[in-house]
Amino acid sequence: EQKQQVTIPVKGMTCASCVSRVERALKKVPGVSEATVNLASERVAVVHDRQASSIEDLFKAVEDAGYEPRRESLTVGVEGMTCASCVRRVETALTKVPGVLSATVNLATERATVEFLPGQVAIADLRRAVDDVGYRLREVAEAERDVEAEARQREQRTLLAKLIFAGVVGALLMLGAQHGRIPLLTDIPVRWINVVSFLLATPVQFWAGWQFYVGTWKTARHFTADMNTLIAVGTSAAYGYSIAATFGPGLFEAAAIETSVYFETS
């Protein structure tokens, strides 16, 4: 056996149920002897037999479980290549670097495109591999960036913006829910309060909370559920009922049911 340990970043895990699902999916792949998920770092460490399964097999297992294994690509310059044999030699050297998934070299442009696991391959590793076979990796300023860190920072900035927006709107919706106790709002018809609440709640539901719907869809395709499902179903029920109560109050009045809205809950 040719045992290999790889660490795969996985996006979309939110709870212990996600951890169990990813681990079970990976352990079903031929040749996998260990699969351990770290939810905090969103990574899974896998020990597998390279002759029985490839990294692509591991990626497919994670995707089939409803989650997103992350990979990055990088294009660098390579000097000294003159023929197809040089191309093959450079590609082989690059693919042997731990963490590299694939390498494609273009002789005409003297560039190599490398696909790799985020956080596990440094430019120095690629340069050393190319130097060892008699060629030279050209400096590419863009290649020195930490792509994974930048992606995580963008995601964190987006989530912070959504949190602030949802928090401010949520506070306004809670004030609207207590309009009967607030002097400035007591004279405004309840119907108009409900309409304004609907307008405020909608972007929170479908912009700030969109990732929960995406997560729900990914798990639903595999007939499973997780924390995303709980949040999406719960908030959608409150949101949908509130829309019906706002724009179709007659349906409730005909059944002698007192109408209330729950936009602040959704």
C-alpha cells in the first residue's frame, strides 16, 4: 500500500451532523483508512491508499455528500523548456509536490497552471521541484498572494456586512412589532406597519440569509438535513405566514382566525 495523508478544506459544514456526514462519505471511498473532520478550521484529514483512490475520488465523495471541497489554481512562468519532453518533465515534477492536484504546462507561453489544495503548497515548493529537473520558475508577483486567506477575508467581510444589516433591520422590525406601545406609531394603521415590515424583512430573508438556503438545497439533493435546513425552514415558515397575513387577511377573517405577523422572527 502507498499511504498518503491529505488535508482538504471543506466549505459548508455547520454542525456535528455535517462532520459525521463528511467522515462517513470519505470512509466509503476505496482505500481510505482514516477521515477526521475539524469543524473549527473547516478541514478534513484523510489517510488513503493512492493506488486504490485518487484525491479526485475524495473530492467527489465530499461533493456527493452536499459540501464543497476547496481547491485553488495558480499560473507561474517556467524558463528553459524547449520541447514536449520538457513539458512532461515539468508537469511530472509539479504533480509530485504534496498538495498539488494537477499541473498543465503550455510550451508556447512558457507557463504552468497548477491546481492545489489551499494552504498546503508554497511557491518555494513549486520552485524547488522545477529547479530539481533543470528548469527555472519565474517570479510571478501575483503568485505570492495567499489566495485562501484572501477568500476567507472576503467571506468574513460579507458576513459582517450581512450581520450588521440584519441586526439593524431586526431592531426596526422588533419596534414595529411593538407599535401599539410606542406613541409615535400608535396612529399608523397596522396594515401599513405590516407592509413596511415585509419590505424590511425581505432583503434579510433572501440576502443576509441566502447561505442557509444554499446549504439546505445541497443537503436536500441527498435526502439529508442539517442546521441550514432547520434555519431555512423555520424562518421561511414565519416569513411565508406573515406574507399571507399581510396581503390576504380576508382568508383568516373568513375562518375567524386572528391574524398576526412574525417578520421580526423570520
